[in-house]
Amino acid sequence: MNDVSKPAPGVPDELRRQLGVPDAVMIGLGSMIGAGIFASLAPAARAAGSGLLLGLALAAVIAYCNATSSARLAALYPVSGGTYVYGRERLGEFWGYLAGWAFVVGKTASCAAMALTVGSYVWSGQAHAIAVAAVMVLTAVNYTGVQKSALLTRVIVAVVLAVLVAVAVASLTSGALDTADLNVGSDATAGGVLQAAGLLFFAFAGYARIATLGEEVREPARTIPRAIPIALGIVLVVYALVAVSVLLVLGPDGLAAAGAPLTDAARAAGADWLVPVVRVGAPVAALGSLLALILGVSRTTLAMARDHHLPHALAAVHPRFKVPHRAELLVGAVVAIAAATTDVRGAIGFSSFGVLSYYAIANASAWTLTRAEGRPARLIPATGLAGCLVLAFALPLPSVITGGAVLLVGAAAYGARRMLTGPTRQQHPR
């Protein structure tokens, strides 16, 4: 197998390996413990009622399979790009490109949505202006080095974890509990549970950020396989605690109707003092997600630029800060424009479809690994691949149509470029 641990020829410099296991875990936590848990519980309850706990369990199983596949691949290919690299190396150039396309386009929209979430919580009357300011600040933080991003992520994760644990404890120790509401799945259908799992899955999806930073992690073959399951395990425990506590206090119907589930749970538990704390925690969580998303999108952009799927100028690495500074600035600019001019929160279904497509390619890539390459048990990538496809097509029909259309546009662009220029690189032998 050819060495893919270094940038392609012509790249002036490499990123600097400076993240250890704690840093990588924190970046994974910052990606997962974001605004998703504040927003996804209510639509999941509307889809599945008390079956949202079954949906959470299903989402966790699929997330575990995806995380295991990603970790094994990241250890073998410790470079920026994540599944873009894995698909390219294991399945062929097209599949790597499609994974990168799904990630960059979908997650750029997610970045704008997270920025608008920050704006709506901080100052709803000026949500767009606050969103743009948040993007500019976090882009500047990322530009000055990944270590500073990791440090800020530590602070954000600590704040958000404290808020979530406080809500769970207040709910579980209140007199408003109704254990009848944990009659799990009694009011759910199979379709509803699948849709709830699809909605809740994206609260877990940030562990890929650890893999996309593979070129900036020390001892990646050791660090990444440790960091991903640790981060996922912590998040699963926290999410299960929060979901159970909120369901017990509000009930399936109350949770389904809640505009701000954690705020409503705090009120129902008689902990009114927690309401302003939750209102602060939500935008902080969104900032954490936004920070990690910009990191991940810029690194995938870097990898695609190295292979000329995007302008090669974006492959430049800053000589001092050792970050893909042009890719970071471009991603920041595109996200800022989207956050300033559109409201993508209601039209982000294609992002969900894209993320599941991205992980489906990761699992298919892991299936091709040999035992000598650290292949996981075959059941893991098989379950992950099937689960991703099922959840993708269980999403609301407009999301499936929009997401599929975006992937087709990317495939058409790839085909047109291939006809004009030929292959961008030689496929690495397995």
C-alpha cells in the first residue's frame, strides 16, 4: 500500500501533529454535545412518542458502528479528510469524492444553521448579525491554530455538560415525575421509531470530526481509536440521562409539543432558576458545534483541494499556524454569507441525508479492510451501512428528495470534470 500519511506532492507544508487523546476527545464532545440535544428531542417525540428512547438506542448502535469503522480507517489513513480519504483509497476515486461532497455541502449548511441558532438565542431581533459575528470569531480562533480551538472547546464542553447534568438532576429529583411515561414504545410505530432514530442520530454525528483532524493528531494509530469511543460513550450516557429525565417530567405529549424541551423540563421540575442557565447553555452548545464543524469542513476541503477536486490553492498550509488557512477563510466566508442572507434551519434536510450517505461510505470502506489492517468484525460495518441507508430513507420525503438531488448534482459535476481532465490521481493499490 502506498503511503498516504503525507500531503500530495506540491503541497508546501504539512499540518502539525499536536493533539493528544484528551484534546481529540474534547473536540469529539464539542461536536456531539451541541445544539442537537436541545432541539432534537421534541421532533423525535412527535415521531415516536415514548418510543424516542428506542430511537435513541437505535441511533446509538448505528453511531457505534460508524465510529468503530471510522476509528479503524483513521488509524490506517492518518491524514485530513476523513471518509473522503477512506472512500478514495478503499472504494475508488468517485466514492471518496461523493463522501467529501456530501460532507462539505451538507455540513456547510449545518454551520449556517448553528450560527443562526446562536443568533436567535442571543438576540432574536438581530439573529443574522449575531450569526455572522459568531462565524467570524470562530474562524479567527481556528485560523490561529488547532490547539486554541481545542482549548476553547474544553470550556464550551464543560459549560454544556454542566447545564445538561443540572437539568437531568433537577428533573429526576423533582416531584413531577411520572414513571408511566417510561412505558417505552407503547405509543410508537416502527416507522416512527426509525424516524426518531434518524433525527436523534445527528446529535451523535460529531465523532467524525476526530477522524477529519487525523493529520493534526499525535500518534494517530493509537490516539484516534481511543478518542472516538471515549467521546461517544460519554455522550451516550449524557443523552440517555437527559432523554429519560425530560420524558419523565413532561411526558411524551408534553415533550412533543415543547418549543424548548430542556427549558420546559426545568420549569416543570420547579427549577425556575435553571431556565436562564439553559438559555445560556443552548447558544454555547451551538457555538461548540459550529467551531467543530468549521474545523471538519475546512480539513475535508483541504484534502479535496490536494486532489484538485476543489481549487488547488485551498491546499495551502499556513507556515506559522500550521492550519489550512485558505480553506478556513473560504469556509468561514461561505458560512457567513449563508447565515447573513438565508434561514437554513428549516431547509437542512439534505444535510441529514448527506451525513448518513457519508457514513454509509465509511462503513463500506471499513468492510474492505483485511485482518492485518485492523478490520473490525464484519457485523459492525454491515450493521452501520444498513442502518445508515435505512435511516436516510426513513427521513421525511422532502429531506430524501433534496438530499438525493444534492448528491446527484455532485456526481454530475464529478462526471463532467472527469470527461474534461481525466482521473485526478492514481488509485492506491490495496
